[in-house]
Amino acid sequence: QVGDRVSWTIMASCGHCYYCNKNLPQKCESLKKYGHAAHNDPELKSGLVGGYGEYVYILPGTTLFKIPDVLSDEVAAPANCALSTVVNAVDTIGVERGDNVLIQGAGLLGLNAVALAREAGAKQVISTDVVDSRLQMAKRFGATETVNMKTVPFEQMKEEILEATERRGIDVVIEVSGVKDVTRQAVELLRIGGRYLISGLVTPGSMLDIDGHQVTRKYLTIKGIHNYRPDHLGQAIKFLEKYHSKYPFDELVGITFPLTEINEAMQESATGRFIRVGVKPN
Ligand SMILES: [Zn+2]
């Protein structure tokens, strides 16, 4: 109703095509994505399909969720699409109670992934990145161990992981770094029967340098995901409602600008001082 705060799926799907019927509405054959189309795209019937406006045209086939009162705008905004995407990642690869999980990358997706893995019952959650400040944040999001891949040699890290896992290796690795070279390390660190989820390699030409021999001999499972289903956004909002005060979700959007200062917001975002910069359309 009027006055409700809502979040909605990044995409609108038709609900009856081949991929919608395969439970992949994010890959709908007539998919429309907010913020991904030209404002004069005739199929959209409106130019108001981006985020930087006071109004937005909600396309048919979009799923909306009401934001609970306990969540501030700044905490709720990154649920779509960062948290929803990693909800999909964890849901797709599966994290079981007692698993040792490695999260490759400690940007916004990585931080969310650490908290999700932790609350899924993971025993150890190891976060890797090349920036110390991100790794410090990962600790606050529940990482039991952090490794700066720039300063710690891989062989040393591998030995420490083997020592910590009765020399078996990692149960689950989730890649959210966007760096293709980390896939080789994941394949090497996974235990027999280990599971690997790749979600950050969105650039064409991300050829992988992995040892297929290890994939075969170790019975590895490797999966990919891209974006998320409507129910993942619903789960993301529920997760925030439950854990918003346990982890520092209120520090992810570090500063918020009014829409009239959109250029300043862009400049601030480019400095990288804050994990995310907010824009409020009022
Ligand atoms: Zn469809």
C-alpha cells in the first residue's frame, strides 16, 4: 500500500518460456533487467526503468517484497542484488553444518557470503582477498580466518588449510572475486568430493587454468550461477531481518547522497573509500 518500502527483483520474467519453466526466471527468454536497458527501449514502454529517479516503472513479471520496519534503507538496499546473488550461490552449492568453507574475494558479495556460510552452520569460514581492510571487515562478518593472497604464499596457505582439516582440504569454495586465476587454487584446496561455486567471472574470455586431473580424481563438483530467482531476494530480506544487528550491515553503505548530488555520489564511489555509496531520491 501507499507508504510501504519495497525491494523488487533485478529482472522481469514472462513466467511461461523454456527457462522460466526450468526454474531459471533470471534467464527468461524475454528477460528485462532494471538499469540494463536504454531509456528509449520501445519494448519497455517507459523510460523509468533505472535506479536514479524519484519514480520507477515496475514491469509486469517483477516480484516485489515489503521491507520490514527494522531495516533502514541503507541496510535494505544492498540486498538487491549483492546479498540475493550470494543467497543463490550458497543455495546452489549447498553449505552443510560443520563444513569448512573458503570464500574467494571480500568485496560486498564476499562479506555477505561469509555471513551466510556462517549462519548455514559452517565450522570454519576462510576469507581471501588482496586488501587488508576488506579482510578486517570479513572478520567482522564472521570469517574465522583471513588470508591476504598478496603477502601469504599459496603453498603456506595450503599447508595451513590441510593442517586445519585433518589433511583433507576444503569442503566448499565460493568464488566472488571476479579473478579467474583463483579457480586453480580452489581446485587444489578442495577435498575429495568437494564443491566449487563460481559466480564472479562475468567477463567473456575468462579461460580457466585448472588441472582436470584433480577434478576427475577428486570427484569435484563445479557449478556457476548468475543473478538470482525472486525467492532468493525474499530469503535475503529475511536474512537481514534476522541478522542485521549481529553483523555490521549498516556499514556497507558508507555514505548517502540526495539524487540532486548524483555526480558527487559517482565521484565518491570511484574513490573506493566506501564499500557502497547510497543515492536517496527525495
Ligand atoms: Zn520466461
